[in-house]
Amino acid sequence: MSAETTESTTSPTTSRSEQGKTTTFSNAPSKTATRGTTPTKRRTASTKRRTTPTTKRRTASALAPTGEQPRRSSGSLGTAKARWRYWSIMAGLIVASLAIAFGLLAWDNPMPITDEGFWLIAQMRMKNLVVIAIVALCQAFATVAFQTVTNNRIITPSIMGFESLYVAIQTGAMYFFGVTAIVDLKGLVPFTVQLLLMVGLSLALYGWLLSGKYGNIAIMLLIGVVIGGGLGSIATFMQRTLTPSEFDVLAARLFGSVSNSDSSYLPVSIPLCLLACAAIYMMSSRLNVLALGRDTTSNLGLNHKFEMIKVLFFVSILMAVSVSMIGPMIFLGFLVAMLAYQFSDTYDHKYVLPMAGLLGFVVLGGAYFIMKNLFYAEGVVSIIIEVIGGGAFLFVIMRKGRL
């Protein structure tokens, strides 16, 4: 090996020219190597700068007091604010219900409250108070359950023709048997027969339209509308042939009025109302599933058709009791259900149904108190309920664009 080669190999610094460029190799740390490590250090520093504020914020939020962060859950009322709002409204409705009940018993009572005669008069008025409570529960529970089954917040069970059947029965009795037939229809036996007729017709309609291979809830509703319209047309034709005096007597029965009820109805209506309302309330979890639709209900293991017919059976009982007791109340159920969903602000029927029942009592009891004691209309409450219900419906639709 030559001395020149040994010198170039062992030399600490060797220069080589290639295409006009000079590259220096040295055992000492070069500037290029130093520059190569600089971006890595800059990236590490920038990463620290980016992660440090986030880490500090997460640490601060973790160490923050529990009361400052809203606790949410997957339940029906997700936050503490929602729970407080719901129970506050429920407490207000309970207080309003007690005030209305006391007002109905004590208003214009000539005897002082400490006298025994006060309670005798209050006991006579207790019948109307019980009727109001029964009708409120029937309309509220029936409408909420019916809207859930049909997956529609606008329609009510009245679409199935319960009111039209009631009007047709009353008008037919007047048309064929005269004025005395209206008096004869008041009593436990005619009341029970009317109940059985309404429930039987509804069950026949449900069984025929929902048990077949092509059973459809929309077809059932359309046929209910047609049947209701046909019964209404027949009743209108018979009413036109009545004398003015007979028509006046009939018109008093066709208005939704608490005075249409009779104390003899209570032994049958109270057990039926409590039984049907308890059954619907115990089905709250199933109603929550039914509200998701047919496919989801079937995927979750429930027989959609069977559950729907079962709910409609209890709805028909409640509507038959309500209509047979005081007459048609088309807007009451819709108004109560709409307000219950707005105030409760939850999907769970376990919370919606009790609020709907209290709202029904407040609305119906308040309307009865106003019409009877201020306007002396003898308890005709359908007028004021339809006015308030129509106004509330338009307000909600125009404000939100949906129910």
C-alpha cells in the first residue's frame, strides 16, 4: 500500500470534488448533522406546546367541583334540571287540582266550613267531582296510548267514531221512541248496554282490520273515519226530521256536559276506568318500544300486532266510559296529550301518563268551574275546551312547526 493511500485513509479530513461541488468528511460533528436534529427538537417542542394546554384543561376539569359540571344519564330525565322541572310542574298541577277540587265543593256554599251543613252540600257536589276525575283520566290515558300506537301526535281516539256512535244512539232513540226515550236511556242498564255496544264495535273493527295478513293501522284509521262520517250523516238526517222541541232536548244531550252523567253510572265506570288506566300504565315500557315502530318492536322481541290490539282494547274501554258518561269531548284528549308532551319533555310514558291525567283534571275541572259558576252554563264545558284546545294547537304548530 502506498504512502499516499495510507495518508488519505488515515487523514481526519479528506476533500473530494465532484461536479464542481466540494463535500467535507470529518470525524467532528458537522453543521449538517446539527441542522438535521433541529426539526425533531422543534416538533417535540411544538407537540409539548399543543398538548400542554389541553392536558391542563382536562386536569382542571377533572379536579373541578362536581356541582359545576352537569351530570347526565341515559334515563328518561337526563339531567338534574330536567328532573327538577318535571317534578316542579307536577307539584304545581297537584296544587292546582286540589284548589279546583276545593273550589268546586266550597264555591257559593251558603254554610260555613265548620258547619255540618257545609259537608252535606259538598257531598252532593262530590258526584260531579268524581265524574270530572274519571273523564279526565279516561281521555288522557286513552289519547296518549292511542297516539303512541298509531305513531301520530295529531289524531285522537275520536277518529274511530266513538262520538259519532254516541250521537247516533241518542238521535235514534229520540227519532224512534220520542222524548221519553232520552229519559229512559239514563240508568245503569242503558249505560252498560251502550258501553258494551261501543267496546264490541271497536273490538270487531280492530280484530277484522289488524288480524289479517295485510293488517294495517292506516287502513283501520281510514275505515274508522268512514264509519264515523256515515253515522254522523245518519244522525244528522234524523235530527232534521225532529220537531224543534225534540231537537232542543236532544241538543242538550249531545253537548259534552258533566250534567249528563248520573250517580248510578259510578259503580260500573269507576272500576273500568281504574282497571284500564292501571293496565296502560303498567305497559309504559312496552309503549316506549311501540313508539319506535313495527320493525324495531319486532327486532326487540315483542309481538307488535298483539301488543297493539291489547292497547287498543283498553283505549276502547276508556273512550266508551268517557263518552257514555258526559257525551262527546273531541278536543279534550288532544289538548291534554299535547300539553303533557310539552311539559314533561320526555319519551317515557311512565312520566307522561301521570302528567296527562293531572292536566286533564285541571283543564276539565277549570272549564267546568268557569262555565258553571261564572257563566251559569250548567256545566257545558265542551265550548271552552274546544276554544282553548284549538288555540293551543295553532300556537304550537306556528311556533315550532311540529308537535
